[in-house]
Amino acid sequence: MEWETVIGLEVHVQLSTNTKIFSGASTRFGAAPNTQACGIDLGMPGTLPVFNENALRKAVSFGLAIDAEIGRHSAFDRKNYFYPDLPKGYQITQMDHPIVGKGQVEIMMDDGTTKTVGVTRAHLEEDAGKSLHEDFHGMTGIDLNRAGTPLLEIVSEPDIRSAKEAVAYLKKIHSIVTYIGVSDGNMAEGSMRCDANVSVRPKGQQEYGMRCEIKNVNSFRFVEKAINHEVERQIALIEDGGTVVQETRLYDSELDETRSMRSKEVANDYRYFPEPDLLPVEIDESYIEQVRSELPELPDAKRERFHSEYGLSEYDAAVLSSSQDMAHFFEVVARQTGEPKLSANWVMVELAAVLNKTNTPITESPVSATNLAQLIERITDNTISSKMAKTVFEAMVEGQGDPDSIIEAKGLKQVSDTGAIEAMIDDIIASNPDQVEQYRGGKDKLFGFFVGQVMKASKGQANPGVVNDMLKKKL
């Protein structure tokens, strides 16, 4: 039987406010445990929450960025459940009246195809604390610094049909929230986490299968692996005569498997009711337009501009615009060189390989945009060949200096002097009469032999274009 996968993602984005959503406690990452949680975050008697307007502004920014409905009237609710890192016994969230309604996100796959994924809603809520299991033998440590940090939970429609589509969607959300500055998107620090709702059904069936939720996955790679494993698990279970049970599961990256955590709760289990200590939030059109006016150029708009202004392929434009930092780096190089396609290749291939190998963000690149542009200029003005440029680039990565100083120090200037190249060619032709005769007799492949001999004689510094032209005439 052919199976179809159905996936919906709930993405939790920590908003980059200086203080928490309902208190003045700091949200700074990395502080000593339990030093940034005040009485309001802990729900102590006599304390009252006060809504952080900056969190509202960032939520509206995201809604506008995905062309979503903005809730002119939104309200908070209490979601009741008991867990050690939720000291109040409830979480303040939004149930019936979220700040962001229906929207959409366009994703692009590796083959260049695009797909629109619907966003059901995005609502504001407070984060819980963090349970720490690794450092406490037989016990659990509770760090409440994260309690009360503002979250935007972005809920997709069940429009995603594969793990690769899920990753593309997650990367697009990451791109949007970092572009507009509502979050740093640092998944390693928990600034962006994902719950994946996964089900399978026979291909062609309209009714959804029973879904399982994979909780708190915090990397693109693990999201893909977790979904693929869960899909295989569900198909194998059904084909063996079993039944998928609705439940929450955890992904174990070391064993590459999901395992049951608890039976899946439904809304009634949480006993939602309106938050009595917070008034509803009312915003008008002027507030929305003010937020809209503050939005930067968004990823899709930048991708289209890169395609039209720089003549890049849709795929290259999408890759280079996926990160604001990468887009800025590329534009500095392209504008300095006037060679956008060559600039794109160097950023996406040579530079990306170095950064990926060392897991270095482009903002900390060992080669600056200005120096990379200078290197490309030395290729286009024939100072060095493309092959020599890679040698120069490696030296730049190692911190040996700027392109011009490296070229000078290593004696890598390309020889374009026709007199010098002609003398080398004459010597090589005179030294290889048999090969000359065979070439003139129709063995065209020997041309590469003569090019190689000239490059060897010039220690790789002869201008390949000049060599080719002169060899053809001489032979």
C-alpha cells in the first residue's frame, strides 16, 4: 500500500524582548539558575501580571510578514496543568482570541519547486521553566529563569507532506523571525523549538489518520530525522495490524527513535478559562500601519529582487536571501565587483564550505566581504586565474592577509605577456615533434597535453585564455 504523510508544525519562538511578557524580570540567556524569576513569574500571592507591549508589537510584525489576519481584539486565557517547571500550576496563553489569525508561508524545495503552507494562527504565551536531568543523579533540577519569557506559538495547517517540506517550512519561519528582528532564532539556546504532529493515511484517502505529537525538537536536522522515524514507525505498526494511539512522543537523537512520553491531552484536559488578571488587548488600524512601516525588506521580496536585479537563478536567489546576514554579505561583494553571478558562486560554494566545516556564522567569517570582493576583482582583471584564486582564498582563510599582499608574497601574478608565453610555446612545440604531428593529423585531444605543458612551464601562472589562443595559432 502507498502511504501519504500528513504533518502540522507548532513552532515556539522566543521573542527578543529585554524583559518577560508579564514582568520586569530580565530575559538574558546564560544567567545562573533561578536568578531571573520574580514573584510575578512564579505566580506568588498578591502579584499581578502586566502585559509587555513590545511582545505585542513583535507578534503583530510577524503576522504582517506572513500576510495574516491581525486580531484587533485578542485576549489571554489560563491553561491549567501541573509540572515541576510550571510553579503557578497554569500557563497564561491565548486560546479563543489569538493576536495573529490565518496567514501563509511560501517554501522552496531543493529542486526549485515552491509550495504554500497555511498558518492557522500565532498566539502569545509565557514560556515555562526548564527541567535539568543530566547533572543530578536520581533527581531533577529546576531552573525557572525561562519562566515568563514571551513566546509566539506559530501553528501551521496540516499542509506538509514530508520531512523535507517540514524542514523547509521551519527554515522559512526562522528566516522571517530573524529578518524582522522579533527573535534571534538560536535553536541551540532554545529560542526556537518545534512540536511536530505526524500522521499517515493511505494515498488518496481524505480522512486524516491518528496523529502523534513529537515534542520539543530543537534543530533542523533532528526535525527531519524525528519525522522520518515516526512515519516509518506508524506505517510498520498499521501494516502489522496495530493501531496508532494519539500520544505525545519524545525524539531520542542518540538512538534515532521516538518514544512515548504521555497520552495526548485535548483542550478539555487543560480546563481553559479567561485570565482574570489581564484585560483584553485592543489595537486599531493606525497601530498596525505603524508596525507595518517599521518592517524591513522581507525574505521573499529580497529573493525576487536578487533574481531581477542581479540576474541570479531562483534557487541561488532563494539561498542567498534565506539569511539576512548572508544576503548583506553577498550584496557587499556583488556591488563592489559588479559580478553578481561570480560573487554568488564564491559565497555559496567556497565560503560556505569553510563556514560549514567549522560551524561558523557568516557574521564571523574569516574572510571579509570586502576582501572576497577584492579576490574576485583579481580574477576578472586577469591578475590571477580561477585556480590560483583558490590558493589565495585558502591563505586568506588562514589569516595571511588581503588578496593583493598574498598574491605579491607568493608570486602568483598571472603571466599575460604574449612574448613570454610565445617563447614557452615555441620551446614546447620544438621539444614534442611527435605529438605535434599527431595533433595536426587529427588527434585533437592532444591539445590538452600542450596546454598542460605550457602551464607546467609557467608554474601555473600563464593566462589560460592567452595560452589557448596562441597554441591554436601555433599548432
